[in-house]
Amino acid sequence: MAPEITSAIENSLSSDGRQVIFVCGLSGAGKTEFCNDVQRELSRESVIVRTDWYLTYGSLERRRRIYKAFDDNNAEAIEREANPKNWYSWDRFKSDVKALRSLGQLQLSAAWDQRTGEKHLSVELQVASDGVIICDGIYLLDPAICEYTDVTVLLDVSPDTTKERAGKRDQHRNPGSYLALKESLKEKYDVPYFEQYRQLADIIIDNNDFNNTMLIKP
């Protein structure tokens, strides 16, 4: 990770107690690796929280619910099931981030596991009183979520690049038809989401090339 990016993040953090960093971007923007890099480069102890742990359903059940909504041609159900922002238990995520900041501990059961697509992951985290909590997720920019963080980092990557990356990552778990559907949902919901809330990011990073990340803002 470029030194100026590490410095921008470090300089945005207060020394007063535990700090929270949100790292957001389209699916395939490179959030997982970026968070790992931040954790490795920070001068303070840190832990990573994945918002995907808070997916309400496993992958097979989520796919079934989306297809059923479209088969029923139910506009309300389509919005509820197909809008990816609605796939998460946000109240639980916000409560856990708040508790982890306050208490320095988190125990989570039945979390979503990216390797299998099912909700059977157990997570235990501890962070020092002056540590940093790094949260990795797509939908971490709107005001209802941003109030739980100290600094928000946006990984700015073109939709075409994220499509290629996400397809390679998810092809073992989903058929091509469902990957195409997810891509259409990204175009409908996620791209406009970042257009709407982009200005709320404290730090924006061009992450189109993993070997040449560049600081755009500040």
C-alpha cells in the first residue's frame, strides 16, 4: 500500500480510545485485500469486521428468494429481496460495532462464510483500548451507517473491473445465470448508491490496479 495512503488513514484517526474505519466500494473493488493491508500497515493494533458476516440468509436461500420474487412478479418483494442493501442485518451490525468499540470484544455465531456461502461461521474478536476496528463492506457510506465510524474510505473502481474480479471470486459458488443477475442488480442499485453518497467519503482511493493504488481524496 502506498505510504501516502497509510499516512492519510493514520492522520484521520484520533488517539482517544478505539477508532473505527469503514472501507467501502463495489463488490470486487478489493476491499478484503485492502483491509488486510491497512491492518498490516497501521501502527496500532487492529481487527477486521466483515459486513458479509451479517448477511441475513445463506447464498442458496437468498438466491431462492430472489428468483421467487421475480417469478411472482411482485414489485414489493422484488425490491425487498433483490436490492442487495436489504440482504444485511444492519441493526445487528451497528450494535456489534458499537459494542466492540465500547467493550473491546465481540462474539458472533451463525455468521455468513464467504468460502461456503452458508451461515455457520463463528467469530471472536478482541481489540485493545487504543486499537482500531476496520469494517469491510459495500454499503457503508449513507448517513445512517456513517455515524458509527470515525473515518470512511471509498475504493473507487470501475464497474467493468469489479465485474471481472467478482466473477472470478464467486464462480465456484454461483451459476453463471445468477452471476449475471447479480451484475444487473449492481448496475441498478449499487452504482447509483455510490454516485449518491460518494461525497461523504473522507478518503477516496483509486484501486483499479492493485499494484498502483492512488490517493484521490484528500
